[in-house]
Amino acid sequence: MTEKFLLRVLAPVLILTGGLQLRAQRPEACAEADTRAECAGPAKLSVIEAVDPVVKAPAASVHHADTRDAPLEFEKYVAQSLGYPLPLFGRSLFSTAPSTFAPLANVPVPADYVIGPGDELVIRGWGQAEIAARVSVDRSGQIFLPKVGMVSVAGVHYADLHAHLLGAIQRVLHDFELNVSLGQLRSIQILVVGQAQQPGSYTVSSLSTLVNALFTCGGPSVRGSMRRIELRRGDRTVTTLDLYELLLKGDKSHDVSLLPGDVIYIPSVGPLAALSGSVNVPGIYELAPGTSLEQGIALAGGIATTADNQSVSIERIEQHHVRRVTELALDGSERS
């Protein structure tokens, strides 16, 4: 039997989760007021569980229109329950991404950058002989230096490039000094698949990272997960990025540099919870597995200082139409 839950807290707060919707109910005197939490007296927090946050096309449909921008069934349900829509948390980050994204250029090259075919090296040398050359790494990963010959550089980190070239040159020329920098950098091709706003094949700078690529493709669609974005390289998953960690904590530790042939996979959105009323950042949030009520409210910045946070009521929805209400204290104990 499929069940849905509606959780209400005696505070102007709302939580909706995966099928759980928490919606705020205000005092009767405020029934006709706008959506701002300006009324005195306790409001109730509701949570409703949605079985499937994605709108499914009719089984008999032959034509499959692109529904990437269409609201989720859960979004529409929340708007109908509250009388006003709630934003999907984090989506505004990519709302203008394709038009504002700027390709990486004229930025310092990181020490761990790996030299590869297509990169241009600017080399100046003096001493027993003088060298002034701009050379590109060929497909075999080598460059040609006058008076020295072919030197293999593919796979060398930028931090080690000076010592690597100097060692190769000093085998032929003694009493020699060298300066090397990078000129035009190569481009790489990656693939973005799954529930992306604009999936497809992209040519990006070799300095690009996973986050840069997400801005290039417009980020996840409304049906895409913000919390389980995978970077796949060959037969392994290099990293899994949780954009909530970036947005809420500034944590980019799972953002890694891209290599040619990388695949970025954005799975379907996970369980959702809508929080409204006297929370600091109302909205619809994607939940990680095992998220508690306390953790869910924390995603929205916590309960506002004006909220009465003494109790919560849970409204259980069975068979999509039968509702039962249980009132609990916020510590989880049932109230009489």
C-alpha cells in the first residue's frame, strides 16, 4: 500500500519530502493574507510524501515532447496545497548559465595541469646556444627543438615541465638556462548525458573542471539530481558531486579537472521535500538518503526566530485520498 505523509510543525514552516510535503498553515485570521509570515500566532508545518516527483507521460502517447522545463508533478502539488509556488533550491544558479558562461582563457595554469597533444609551449633558452620557439605538442606527445631534436612531453605535469625540458636539452647543450611557459591550450571533448538541461557533446578548455562543464550545459534540468552528479572515466566513476555541498558550504573538494572522453552523468532527481513558512530559505529540496526532519529543516537554513517550534503534526495520506493526522513533539514523542 502506497502511503503519503503530511507533516505539520506548530511553526510557520513547511516540509515536503519525496512524497513528504510539509506545508505551513496559518491562523484563520491570516487565511486571506499574502504568503509572508507576518501573522501572529502559531502556524503549522506540513510534509507530504510524493511517490514519484517526475511527471509521467501517458502510456498511450506516441509523441514524446521535451518536458525538461515542465514543472514536476510535485511542484504543482505544492503550489496547489500552499496557494503559491516554491522554487527548486539551487536551480537559479544555472538559470542564465548558457548566456553567462565564459570560456577559460588567460588564467594561470595550475601546477597539476597535464601536458597533452595540442598544447603550445613557449620556450626561451640561452647559454651555449639560444633557443626561442613556440612549438605545439604533436599527436605522439612530442615537440621538436632546434639543435636538440624530438622531446617527449605528453603526460608531464606543468610543475615538472621546466626540469623535464632542461634535463633533455642539457644532454646535448651544456651551460644552458631555460624559461618555458604555456601558450594556446588544447581543447578537449566531453559528453554530458542523463537529465541535463542541454545534454550532448561539448568541446571545452583543457583547464575545465566538472563544475565548469555543468555551467556549459546549463546544469541539471528540473528532473535531474543536484546531489548525485557522476564523472565517469572509462569503466570507473572518478567522483560524485553534490551541488548542495557547494551551495550550502562552499565545498568544491569533489570538483575535479576533466580529461578527453570524460562522461558527465546526471541521474533523475531523488526524493523531494518542500519547506515553507518560517524557515529562513523556503523552497523545494532534494533529500539525501536517511535525511531526518531536523536535517531537512537545516537545509532551509533552520526555523526562523519568530516560529513556535514546540510540536509537529504528521498527516498520513493513504491510497492518495485518506488522511490521518498525528501530532508529535519535535523530539519525536507523540502528544496526547
